[in-house]
Amino acid sequence: MSRLKHSLNTVYVLFELAFNGMPIRVFHVIYPLFLGAIYTAFNATYFINNGVGPGGRPYAYYVMDWRNPIVSALTCSMGFVMTTVVQGILYGLYRLRVYVHAKTMGNNYSALANSPNHVEGEAASDSEMEGILTCRSRTNSYSSTELIELEGVE
């Protein structure tokens, strides 16, 4: 059952990544790393305070048995490394999604990649402005500086 639960989470994440418009950024790696650090601190504190897990064991996962701190520390370290690797893979899949969208739906890649598709110094056309603002308003990933640039105000 555990493998099924974890596999379904992976399928759900990949499905969401493929079919929603939310951008993935490399910097987003801080969120799972932060949650991993909280889990590690909780797990160690739980063990130190004689917590009892499933089946009366002092751990929930055998690789996080703090009676063997080297294995537990290596597990946590590898978890942080793998989190970073997975975030890189998710970012690559996001960039692939943007590329495929640009190739199949027209050359609007620059609007999706957060850079205006016009010559510097020229105001964007109405249709170009609408495409850029529509994309950005769905994701709320624009800044006030970018809006000022898009409106042509200096």
C-alpha cells in the first residue's frame, strides 16, 4: 500500500505539471527543503523524547532510526540532495512544457518565459500586451516594474 500511495502522489504531480499554467522556478526548491528540515527536526526530537511509532518501534521508517545516527544523517542528507535533483527535473519539464506550447500554439514563447516580445524602446502592441498580461495574471508572477515597462511608462 505504501508504494501505491507514494506512486499516486508522483503521478498527480506530473499530471498537474503537464496540464496547469503555474510556473516552476529553480528557487522553489526552498519549500520542500524547508519542509524536509522541519520533518528531520521533528523526527529526531520525537526519538529523543522516547516517542513510539507504529508497532511500538522508536521510529516510523527504519532508515530514520536515530539509534544509528550515521545512517539517519546520511538518509537526511540524501533526501536533501534528491529534493534538489527532483526540483531540477521538474524545472526541466516546465521548460519543456513552455517550449511545446510555444511550438504548438504559436510563437508566444517570450510571454510565457516572462520576457516581453517587443523591441526595446518600442511600446508593445495591444494583442501582444493582452497575451503577456493574460499569461502573467493567471500566475500572478509579474512585478510592478514589469507592469510599468509593459505599459510604456518610465
